[in-house]
Amino acid sequence: MLHRERYNQSMSTHRLLTALIEREGDGYVALSPQFDIASQGDTIEEARANLAEALTLFFETADASEIDRRSQPDVLITHVEVAVG
């Protein structure tokens, strides 16, 4: 669970979040499903870095209630087998 106190530089911590990156057109889109925050870039690395920046800005500016409201801690990544054809 996230801290109930407002995030700021003096209490900076690190969290490992899930990032889904997919090709879209000529670039890549990166999504953090835990907070429904996305960014994009021309390369996978750029999309990932831009997502990290967007998440950092979110944590710097959002109050605790916004962080709690957007938090989706039960994000599961799995495979699904389906018949094709």
C-alpha cells in the first residue's frame, strides 16, 4: 500500500512498477497499469524513460487521495491460450 503522506523529495523512495510497452505506428507506447499512466517514445528505451518521468511527475504532484484513487495494486500479467482459425 502507498504511503498516506504526500510524496516529496525529502521522503523519496523507489517502487518497482509494471510497464507494458507496445509498438504503435513508428514509435512505442509505454503504460503503467497500476496507475493508468502512459507515455510514448521513438524507441523502447525512450518510451520507458518517458513513462518513468511521467510517473515521477505524478508522484511529485498528486496528493495521497489521488494516488490511492488511481492505484491498482492487483495488476496481473499472464498468458491466455486461444484457438486461432
